[in-house]
Amino acid sequence: MEQIKILVGLASCGIAAGANKIYEKISAIKEQEKLNFELTKTGCVGMCYREPLVEVIDDTGSYLYGEIDDVRITEIIEKHIKTGEPVKEYIVKTDLFENEDDSYCKNQVKIALRNCGVINPEVIEEYENAGGYLAVKKILNNNISQETVIQTIIDSGLRGRGGGGFPTGLKWKFAFNSKSDEKYIICNADEGDPGAFMDRSVLEGDPHSVLEGMTIAAYAIGATQGVIYCRAEYPLAIKRLNIAIDQSRAKGYLGKDIYGKKGWNFDIYVKEGAGAFVCGEETALMASVEGRRGMPRKRPPFPAVSGLWKKPTNINNVETFANVPYIVLNGAQSFNKYGTEKSKGTKVFALTGKIKRGGLVEVPMGISIKDIIFKHGGGIQGDKKFKAVQLGGPSGGCIPDYLAETPVDYDSILATGAIMGSGGMVVMDETTCMVDMARFFLDFTQKESCGKCTFCRIGTKRMLEILTRICEGEGKEGDIELLEELAYQIKDSSLCGLGQTAPNPVLTTIKYFRNEYEAHIRDKKCPAKSCKKLITYTVNPEKCTGCTVCAKNCPVNAISGERKQVHFIDQEVCIKCGVCFSKCKFEAINLS
């Protein structure tokens, strides 16, 4: 019998759920009872909704256990580790039998996430054993030219996974054609797309894939220095990146004469950003790396001609670089066989919001929004009605339920008014107010505006003021048209992508949910019954039993009535906190 191996998912999502304590518990039991098994850590497994996750691998197969606590891990060790009997009721994934979580995993194709949740990200040998660094060695051993490497990336159809979707190989070709003795490779790991935590998960779970991807890009364009721009709010990602960089230097994969090739010098360092959303824009990012305020500049010149320190620079994001070693090692066709005509390969999505199964999924391009939400995500929490999905983060757009069959590819998503972004999917149900959702995202982009452009700085503020008024019941006729006018002026007049896309949530919600705006303005009602100032709580006399629970819990004493008599809510005193609604056991509080 082979030695049993236990892997604990110790990415940020797992640690937040208490996985580090589970790891310590397993370690303590192993030491106290002198048990013979290998204990190791891994990155994000993807099933974040089942954290903490522990995988047991023995000679019969692999068993992934979910929602592990002290009691469960003790039972797993007693039964599975000691006697070889898996605890079936805690298993969320195994190839040996079916369970309710299989649809989450089914039809996923993991390329960018191929090693996440599989290897220990802090051990370079595990990456090498999984085929790591073979792509670079393939290039060197076969004397593959720079032009051939670039053409391979072009033929693969890989487009930038950071949101813009520009062809990666073409971007490399531009930088290659720029004549300079000094060129740079930058990895943008500062994506600010809420919910789009896949970049962080790759850095935490498979940092060497990013380093190898950057090294291949450096070879292709002739760069000698690489920078990973990562927000300081990702301490675990930064820690594991630095461990990986040190290990790669020790192996001769970074530094001078790397891979034993005389004269090939390439090194990488991590630059910690301050978390400014605007620094996801490439020219603002480079300004920050140079020690200046993160503000965008006019283009041209583009970074491929004049970028970091005014030298030719190539910038891609984490997911893009993670795909590169796979493509070079296995060929362009291994990647472009997935996806659609203009959107090749796979895409990682972060599912969040009102969805049953939140986490990371990697699926072929072209899959429908509906399939991602209902087949992988398991549908809507509480089996409520699916209303919309926000795709592309705060600069994205809201796609309504009746467009759920839309294929997920760059052009189809753009046609809806949303953008692919980094892949964050925020799912909304019938209780979500679309006007308030637009206000929420615009509040974020307005605060993150660098202030350089007048239309972005002031225009988004005026739009936010209008949206706030509407949500507070003070909207007036003409507000919708004014929002549209401001939105288009901001899009047309802003310098960078933040300003150009900031109005998207407003424009898409007006396009698809105009009736909700009109209800707020004309009827002073929120159809979703979400906007606090547009809600009225009343007592249903047919259901009220006079139990006095609502009156006792009302923080402002707005509810009166004798015991076993119908109660009454004084609307002038009521602060619309909703405590009575949540406390009533007889559903006697009406919400309108």
C-alpha cells in the first residue's frame, strides 16, 4: 500500500474558513499518534462554497472532503486514515462514485488552473513533476526562434484575460519589433474586479506557472527584466510569489545565464501596489511602478513602443501568463480546440452573489451564462428567481435573465453592453434592486477615479448623486435621460478604460430594467423591495396574533398594541430597519 497523502486547501479562501486550524489539527494528531501519512498544503481547489477542503489520496483513489471542522477531521482520520474506510457523507468529489457536487466539476477544462489545488505551491519540485518549466526547456533544446514562439501564441488564439481581450501574440509581436537593448515584461496582478479573485488564486496556488509564462514572453520579445505588480492586500500571494522567485533563482531559472544559456539574463521582482483600481490600467500601472502617482497617460505611444522607463514593454495579466507554458509545451491546437471562432481556449470565472455554489470554475469559451450559473453554480440561493448577472466587475454591465443563453465570449458579451473583464460573475436574484446595484458599482468607480479627466472625476459624481436621489425616493422626471446623457459624455471624453467603462452598469440597467427606474421615480416604489426609504412595513390583521414580539424588538417603539390584539406600526416613527419583519414568526408583517 502506498503512503496516504493528505492535502489541505490553504489559499486565502480556505484560510478565511479556518483551514489553517484544520492543518494544525491534522499535524498534531499525526505527531501525537505517530501516524504514517504525508501532510501537505495546496492552493485553491475551486469549490470555495465547501471550504475548508481536505483531500485524501490513497491507493484506491482520491477523496475530497468539504466543510471540514474538528469533529469531521477527527472522524476522517479515525475511519479513512486508520482503517481505509472513506467517510462518504463528507465527500464532495471523487472519481469512485457520484455525489451532488459533480455538476460543479463536470465539463470544466483546467488549463490556467491545472495545478491549483493539486500541487504544493511552495515546493518547486512539485511544479516540475507536473511538467513545469518543460516549456522553456523545449524552446531551448529545440532552438525554437523568438518568431516561432510568438507565432505559436498567435495561432493558439489566446487573447488577454485581463478584460480587453487583445490578441496576446500580436501584442508580443509589437514589442518584439520595437528595437531596444532594454525591454520589460510586466504581469498585472492588480485586477480590481470584485469577485474576480482568480488571479490571486493562481498566484497562491501555482505561482511558478506565471513565472514560466513571463520567462517565455521575455524570450519572445527579448526582455531582461520582469515585474509582477500585485496589490499589497494579497499578502499570501506575494509571499508565495517571492518563495517561487527565490526557488527559481536557486535552480538557475532566473538571473544571469538562465537555463545555462550564455548571455540570456532575465529576472523578476514583485512590486506591491496600494490597491488603486485605476492601476489596473497599464499606463497608470507603469507610473506606479516608476514611483509616480498611478494616473493614465495618452496613447500612443503604446507600451510596446514606449512603456516602463520609456522602454518597450509587454503587459499581460496573471491568467494570460498561466496559459502560456501549456500552449508552448502542448502546441497551439491544444488550446484553440476549445472555445469559439474568435474566443479560443478556456476562461476562469469567479462565481459570487446570490448563487448556491460560489467559487472558481474554468470552462471552454462559448459556454452559455445559464450553464455556468445553473449547472456549475447550482442555481440561485433559496431557489429564487434568477434576475441578472453582473459581468466584468464595476466597469462591466448587468445582463438580464432573458439573455442567459448568451455565449460567454468576448464579442457576444460586449454586444450586451457588458464586458468580459477578469471573469467576475456577480449573480442577482429577484430581491436585487437594479437601480441600487448601478449606484453601488458607480460609487466604487467614482471613488477610484484618479481625477485626471474632468468628465470622469465630476461626471461620475453627478451620476452618483442622481442615482442616490432615485434610491431615496427623490427622483424626478428627466433623471433617466440625464443619466444617459452624462454616461455617453463620460465614455467619449475619458482618457482611460476606467472612465470609458464606468457608466456601463448604469447604461445596462437602464437598457434592461428601465421599468425599475420609472417605478422609483414615478411611483416612489422599489419593485425589489430593497431600497430602504421606499419600503413600508404594515401589520396584516388577519395574521397578527398579538404575540408582541415585533413591539418588543422595535428599536424606536414604533409598534403598539395589546397582547393578543392586532398591532399597529406608526409610519412617522418607523425607521424601516426591518427588525419586525425578520422577527415575526407568523408572517404578519407586510412589506410594500
